[in-house]
Amino acid sequence: MATLLRFLSKYEVLFYFLLAIAVVVSLRRVMTAWKDWRTAVFGIEKETSQRIFNQSMTVLILCGFLGLTLFVTNTFVTPTVPGVQQVMTPTVDLTAQPTATMDVQSLITETTSGLVPTLASFFSEGCIPDQIEWTDPVDGDTISGTVTLQGTVNVTDLGYYKYEYRSYGTDSWTTIAAGSTKVVDGALGGSWDTSELTPGEYELHLVVTDHQDTALPECTIKVTIAAP
């Protein structure tokens, strides 16, 4: 049973095509026989036309019945019979094991500038935790009035650092203060009076250089200044 249903489903289009040809031929014979029957003069001519007409109508009815049967079978019967419709599924190698490699050495080797890269440094704007970072305020904070800026500048071969601000979306930076000694989560050496600034979004960045005057990655955060 399943084999027959699979065969009918596989060649369904071909069967419909053959039935369509049979219907067209039979319709033409029906029309011709009907025309001949109406114009026939002798009885034998009418009998012949009648016989052809009946045969053609029988073929038409049979084609309709077969087409309907094929449609019902493939649409409603075949999907309910297990093993008829084969669904292609990808082959999964259950013995394969995922492998992952990580260049650990590149994450722990100290750079020539004295910075030890961390995973967090790949997802921030130059800020490297415990080496070059802001601790107060932090990215996204809202501040007002006079603010004591705190952070960390703890790198090998430190030359000096400075911290600056600018209105968000502009190009010009204004220096707030500078220093030349290492700081770990402490005051960076000055305060920032925001009372004279227009409330809105600003950027703070911490610029660090070594003794060779080589600039290290700039740590930039965005803050919002509120009206005092």
C-alpha cells in the first residue's frame, strides 16, 4: 500500500498531464460526434455518431473520476500513512566534539607600553581595567556642580597623563588637569566645575603617555551634566 501511494505521489504531475490530454481529446470527439449526429441524414450515421458520443462521454467521466481520486489520495490519504512521505534530515555526527582555541599568550603577555590586555579592553573605548580607567564618574553617569574626578593610571614607564572634556558630538577637547604619578582608584589630581557648562551630554577622556612620549589607548566615557 505504501509503495503504491509513494508511486502516485511521485508521479502525480505526470498523471494529471496524461488525464488532461485524454480530456481534451475526448471533448473534441464529443463535439464532433454531436455535430455529426445533428447533421446526419441516415439512421446508420446517427447510430455511429451516437456511439462515438457515448464512448467519449464515458472517457470524460472516467478521467474526471480518476483525477478526483488522485487528488483525494495524494492530499488526504497519503499524508496519514506512515513511511510514504520521506523527509530529508541532515546527518549529525554524534561523535564529533567542538573544539575552541584561544591565544592565551596574547592575552597575558605584557605589551611594550606596559599594558596587560584584558578581555574587557576589547569591548571599551581604550579603557583597561586596573590600568587606565575612570572609577568616578563612570560611563553613563549624571553629574552636576563641582566633581572630583577619580580613576586609575597604573602603567609601566608612566610619563604623564591628562584628562579632558568636550561636548558630545564636537571635536575640540578642553584640558581639566594633568599628573605624572600613578593613581589607583583615587583622585586624579583636580576637580571639575560643571556649573558654567550647558547641561547636556559630554565626553571625558583620559590620555596617558609613557616616558618616550608614546600615547597609550585613550579611555573615553560619556556623562550627562545636569543643571545645578
